[in-house]
Amino acid sequence: MSRRLIFVPIALIVLLALLTGYSAFNHIAALRLSQQQVNHAHRVMETTQGLFSRIQDAETGQRGYLLTGQREYLTPWRKAVAAIPAEVAQLRALVADNPDQMERVGQMEAALALRLEVLRETVDAMDHGDAQTAHSLVRSGRGKVLMDQLRAINAQILAEERRLLAIRQAQADADERRGLALTLGVGGLALVGLVLAVLALARANRDMSRALGERDAADAARRESDALVRAVFENIPDYLYTFDITPDRRFLVGDFNPALAKLLGDEVESYRGREVLEVFPVLGPRLLATYERVLAAGRALVMRDAMELPGGERVSWESILAPVYDAAGRPTRIVGSSRDISERERAEEQARRSQRMEAVGQLTGGVAHDFNNLLQVIRANLEMVERSLTDAKLRGRLQNALHASDRAADLTRQLLAFARRQPLEPQVVNLGRMVGEMAELLRRTLGESIEVETVLAGGLWNTVADPTQVESALLNLAINARDAMDGGGRLTVELANAALDDGYAARNHDVAPGQYVMLAVSDTGTGMSREVLARVFEPFFTTKGEGKGTGLGLSMVYGFVKQSKGHIQIYSEPGQGTTVKIYLPRTRKAEPAAPAIERLDEGRGEIVLVVEDEEAVREAACAMLVELGYGCLQADGPASALALLNGEARIDLLFTDVVMPGDMKTPAFVAEAQRLRPGLPVVYTSGYTENAIVHHGRLDDGVALLSKPYGKADLARKIAAGLRTGRSVVLIVEDEALVRTAAVEMAIELGFGVIEAADASEALAFLESDARIDVLLSDVGLPGMKGDELIRRAAAMRPGLRLVVASGYSPDPVTAPSDGVLTLDKPYDVAALARALGA
């Protein structure tokens, strides 16, 4: 085909392309004009409707003012008076091209002015205290007539704009149809030209395609094979590489994939073609020995190796190396593939550690129950014998025996902590406050040769943890640090907010990404080697001399942190000291107010039912309860206990072991006991509690547990706290200390639990917390906030709270208590207080 024949369809296509562009430009211009007209109509309608809404808002504000007399309701009226002139001017500008609409806008402006004037007259009358005139103006109906007129004008303007909008939309639709028809026509012609051009070019290329077909097929096959190899080589995450072998048996760096290039760094391109010993002077001899092994075997070999990267990270590899031979059977290169199995080995090690920990936990759990029962009998009897001894030497020996029993109990608790089987009682804790309170204790414990420094970050978050275990962990870490600084040094306790991201969690087993509070304990001691660091959390592993450590301190800290859903890391180098970082999960809850001081540590004849299958433990518990002033009933299991509860005997509290023989489990027994005696307080005791009242390592909500072995003081506190749960609690607010003490003593005598506050701020802190409060007894004359104001705020915070106000004079009308508030005149006696408190 001649060039002229090819040029004709090409010229036609160019011409049609120009026509298409021109048509598209005209179509876009028409659409833009149509859109502007539509937008203009919408703006007119929105502005008109906005003016009408403004006058409605002003009218609403006027009505609110008339009804309530409160000027706050006039805000919409003021805004309307300020905004209407500008909005009318805007509407005039929008309809300036439409005389009919301009006339309607004028009418609306006049009606708006009249309506605002009527509203202003009404507001002025109310401002001058003439409500009658204001209401007569409303009842005159002028406002309604004006609003009806405005409503009609508003409807006319909107109707006109809708009519114009419909006309413009119809015009836009017609323009769009014309543009579409023109576009389709031009496109059809362009398609015809394109077909002609394609036919011409196809005929011209047919011969060329035939000539090049065979060569293309061969090239395609080769490219496909190369692409497949290159795709695998460049995208596989494993490290692929080759080493060339010279005839004189030297090994040269060959090719390597991007994954390996990224690992080796920026200078990797300079390695190509150089000898292995030159590129890797330290690692080279090991590599050459490996390559010689592969050549000697004459086949692919699988091997494992480990190396330390710059920065101290240890990496493990699993590699496959295979020799490649030429046609003459001479080795020309070694092809290798290596895979980083560090994560897999760490996971396997973590699994082995978890299995060891589980084995220790099962062993500890099996022993702890019986062992702690034996310790409980020993400790209870030693405490009771101690009271009757007068010989100082015998009392000293007895104290040694008590100390030994406590040490034995501590060992069991530490094993349970490591195995994550200790029952935690987590609370919202501010670690900054806790560390501040413990700083002086740490200084006294560590001695004058150790300088203690605390670094607390600002804006520290709260965490959820067992406060006792946090204190124990901090003390353990501090004592370990002291032992590592034999000649003295510095201990730094640091607190800061921290975030562990997904990358960190992926590199560290059993870590959830999120926000944490970090507690770091650093020392300037001897530090630890890599081998010691790898075993530091193992139970009974210690580098201290004989008799200086059990090897359970860090194991206990590790178990507590993991059980609290936290994370722990140790950084240490020989001669450079050690840093232990504990990460505990953040909470957004506020720390509760400090608990009230308990005034009742001994009993007043309350009856405690002790349920324990071991007779010696049961007898020891009852003996201590009797010494504390309680009465005691005994049961050797759920069946006999339920028989007592079914009877008429008075029982004020149930004190039961968690693990007992028999078909009835403790939770079911307690549920039946509380069905028989609704509201019966329960205190649990156990030497080892796995899952009856502890789930996921935490005590169930509302559960009180006294772990065995326990002393008389521990028993007194738990029983008193348990009894308080069944008694009403009164919050006594009195700034005079002597008066407050007397009121507290009388309330306790009446059987109430007591919370004390010296002023309203302390009282409000307790009211905002979760503390149980049934009655509020407040003096009137408090410093800062008066008692009557405290009473009002307490009623709003805790509906249904019994409110009592005490005063030494008759209240005047300002301070008189409101409805539902009882008055207690000072001075008062126990009988008057009982009536006021509802005893």
C-alpha cells in the first residue's frame, strides 16, 4: 500500500480528534454554565430559608424570655438582629438580575423589620418589668400577621427559584443531549478512520511478522526461563548466593539476591569477583572449610551455623550448599541458600522454657497445699505458745522457729510466682506514687554505701497490677543490685511511659503490642556475661555464694510480670552494670482513694464458722480466732457446714478452705451457704489455689483470700475486713479531731464500718471512689466547703445515700438542711447517733 493511502486515514483521524476536542470543550463550557446557574438558584433558596429561620429563632428566644424571665433565652433574638441585615444584603445581591425577585426581597425586608420591631417592643417591656404589656403585645396578633406575611413571601421566592431551576435544568439536559449526539457522531467517524488505518498497517506488517516470528519464539522461550529464575532469585526471602571457583581452586564472590545484599549493607556491590578471604577476613576460613566439605561430598549438604552480627545480635542459619560442575566435570561454582532460623530457635527455646515452668508449676502446686497446711499448723501453734512464754531464751528460739516457717512460706510463694500460679489482686496503681513512698525504704534497706536515685517522667500513666507484688519485685531487684555492687555504687529507679510496637512484639515472644508503664532498675555493679544472662530467670539459678541467695528472686519477678500481662527485659554487660526493665500494661482508670483506716482488728463476739478438712489446721485457726475475741464453730467439710447453716446457730462469717475432699466444690458450697444465709460474708483460705476462685491468675471480683500460712495479725485483718462487707459503712466528716474520734468510736460500737474525713475535699474523694458508703454524717462548720454544700453534692453524686448533718447550733434558713436530710444536734450520745444513722 502506498504512503498516500496510509496518510488519508491518518489525516482523517487527526481531523476528527480536533473536532472531538472542540466538541468536548463546548460541552464542558455549557455544563459549567449550567452548574453555576443551578448553584446560584440553590444559594438564593438557602439564603431565603436562612432569613426565615433567623426570624423564627428570634421569635423562639422572645417566647423563652417571656415564659421564664431569663435573659439567656434572648441569645437567638440578639443573633437574628445582628445577622438579618447582612443576610438581606446578600439576598439582594443574589437576585439583582431578577426584578420580580428584587421586589419580593424588598417586601421581605420590610416585613422582617416590622417583626423585629414588635419583638423589640416586647423585650423592652420585659426588661422594664412590665410583663403585662409584653404579654398583651403577644396577644395582639401583630406578630402572627407579620409571620404569615413573611411565610408567604418566603414561599413565593422559593417557588420562583424552583421554577428558574427547572428551566435551567431542562436547558442543561438539552445541551447535554446535543453534546452526546455530537460526540457519538464524531466518535463513529473516528472509529471508521481507525479501522481503515489498522487494515492498512496490518497489511504492511504482515510480511515483517512472518520474517521475525521464528526469532521471537526463540527469544521468548529464553526470556521466560530467565525471568522465572530472576523472579525467584530476587524475591525469595531466603538468602541466595553463588561463589565462583577458579581453576587454581580459589573461591570468588559471585552473585547474591537482594535479601542478602540488604543484610550485608551498602558496600555489597564491591564484593563481586573478589576472593572470599579478602572480603571476609574473620569469617573467611570457616567459609572455605565449609566449601571444601561440599566439594569433597560432591553433593548438596544441609548445615546449621550461628554468627554474631555488628551490634551484638546473634543470628542462626540453616543453609543448603550444592556444587555445580562443567561438561568436563570440573567444579565451577557453589550455589547456596541460607535461611534465618533465629526466631524459630528462640520460639523453640521459649517453648522448652514454658514446659520447664509448667513442670515446676505442677510440682509446686501439688506440694504447696499440703506443705502450707503443715506450715499453718506449725506457725499458729508457735504464735499461741509464744504468748505464754516468759523465758527470754525460749522466746528467742521460738522467734527463730517463726522466722524459719516464714522463710519456708516465702520459698513456696516464690515458686508459685515463677510458675504464674500465685493469686494476684490487681488494682489501679500509680507507680510514681508507689516508688516515691518506697524510696526511703530502699535507702534504709540498701545501706549508706549505695546511692539511690529516682527518675520519674512527667504525665506518668497508671497501670493495673498487684501493689504488693510490685513492691516485692522492686525490693528483689534492688537487693540483687546491692549484691552486685559489693563496694558501693548507684541504684537508679526510673519510671516512664512506653509503647511497644508490632515490630518489637514480633521479635519478642509473648509480648502484646500496646502502651505500657516502664519501671527500670539500673545499677553500676559487675554486670553479667551472655551465658549468665541466658539463665537468669531459671528457678534456683544463682551466681551468689552459698547461703546468700535462693535463686528465686528474679524467677518470682519474671512470673509476676508475665502473669500481669507485662514484659521484662534485662540488659547487662560484664563490668558495665545491669538494667532490668519491667513493662506493665497501661490503664486509663484513675487510682482509687486511699482506703480508710480500719479501727476494728479484734472481734466483739462475732461467730466465725471455720470449714477445714485438716483437724490440726482447723483447731489452730479457731484458737487464734478465740484469742482475737471471736466465737468459733467448726466443720470438717461442706456437708457438716451446711448442716450448721441450716440450723438456728448464729454465724456472722464463713471462713473456708478452698481445696477440700468430696464431691461438692468450694464455689458450689459457698453459693449454697449464701442461699441459706443471704449476705453472709466469706473469707477463703488456701495454701494453693489454682482455679476455684482464681482465673487467669487473678482473684475473682469480690473474693477475699488469706493465703496459708498466715499469722494472727493477718487473720485479724482479713476477718475484720470480711465482717465489714456485711455491715453498713458511715463516712464521718468532722474537722475537730477529738469530736471525730468520739463519733468514730460510737459508730463502731453501734456495729458500723467507719471511714473518716477531716474536711469536705477528703470526703468528696471517698464519694468519687468505689468505696462502699451507706451513710454520710457531716458537721456543718467545715473549713473550705461548708457541710450543707457537701450534703447537697453528696446527694447528687450518690442518690439514695442516707444524709445526716450535725451541728452545735440551730440552723438558720441559709444552712438549714433540705428535705430528706436528718439533723443531729451536738452534743449527742450513742442513742441519738443510732437514731440518726438508722441503727
